[in-house]
Amino acid sequence: MKRILLTGLILVSMPFLGLVEATPAVEATAGFDEGIEYQVIDPPQATGDPKHVEVVELFWYGCPHCYQLEPLLKEWLKNKPADVDFVRMPAILGPRWELLTRAYYTAELLGVTDEIHQPLFAAIHDKRRAFRNEDDLAKFFAEHGVDEKAFRDTYNSFGVAAKVNRSREMTKRYGITGVPTMVVNGKYRTSASTAGSHELMLTVVDKLVDQEREALAKADAQ
């Protein structure tokens, strides 16, 4: 019988507001069931390096569950195997999500993600600080050592716009309905809600990573 996991977590929803050829699943991930703890993404999506296993975290700065995941994710990253590529991707599930998505990619292009990422989460959820527009973000970035002109030029750049558009598109292609969600190798998605907890979500990710590593090894051997 399939297990039913109770969960006390609620996905953040909308009111808060490359394709590759499909291949058969290797086999059911041991201990977890497709359609319960994880779902298949159809069609599967392209990854950055086909020789590595890619893990994408889809999040939103306004999501309290994403903030709660951060310390667990930090520990998970300490033990991440070299053949696993980790990618953060802010999801866009509504117009209001775009502002903070732009903030993430602005920090990324400026090379200040370490200075901005965690403090921005903390400002929203610990200090209850509101970010309503570009000016609010410009002030925050300046408080963390970023020149205001550099911030505004990057925030309104083609590079950031392109990344925002890609996030919007990949949110749809991955079939994301809430955050945080983890996507493994463009083929599978799991979340705290479906897995049962943040810890179990990361366990499911590990199992799927192992499954994909075995599939890559078999493909290379052929």
C-alpha cells in the first residue's frame, strides 16, 4: 500500500501575489512513490550539464517555508557530491513575485549573492520589512555595500530581464504550484508538502540524485 504522509506545511500560493527527449524512468525510487513523494516532469527539461545531475531549488523570498528550509539546505550543500550541480531559481507564480525575483538576479549579476540572499530573507521574515518597489530594494542593497547606481543599472538591465523571463517560463515547464520545490535533473519535482517535511524532501532529492547518477553511468557504459 502507498503510504500517506501527514504534513503541517502549506505551500505558498498565487494569491500572495531546451527541452530534451523523454526517456522512461529508471525504476521507482526505493522507499518513495511516484505521484506521492515526487512527481515526474513531462516532458523532462534540459539541464546545464548533461554529464552532471542538476538539482534546482525553486523559492520565493516572501515564502516563510523557503526561509525555514535555508539552514537545512545549507547543511545539505556542505555534503553535495561534486557531480551534482545546484541551482537556485526564484519562482514566479504571480505578478507580485517578480520584484523579489529581480532582486535575486540583480545580486547574482553583481556578484553579491552571499551578501544579499540570507539577509533579504531575514529582513522580510524576522524584521517584517516590506519591499514594495525598486526604491525599497535599492536602499536595502546600499545598506549591504552595493552602490545605488550599480544596483539600479543592473536591476533594469537586459541580463536581469532575461533571467526573470526564464524563471517565469521554467516555473511553468516544471509544473510548479508552490514553493519550496526541488527539481532533480529536469525530470522530477518534490516538495515538503508532498514528501512530508523539509528533511524528507531532501532525502527524496538524494534518492533521485542516486537514481539519475546510475542512469548516467549506464548510458555512458553503452
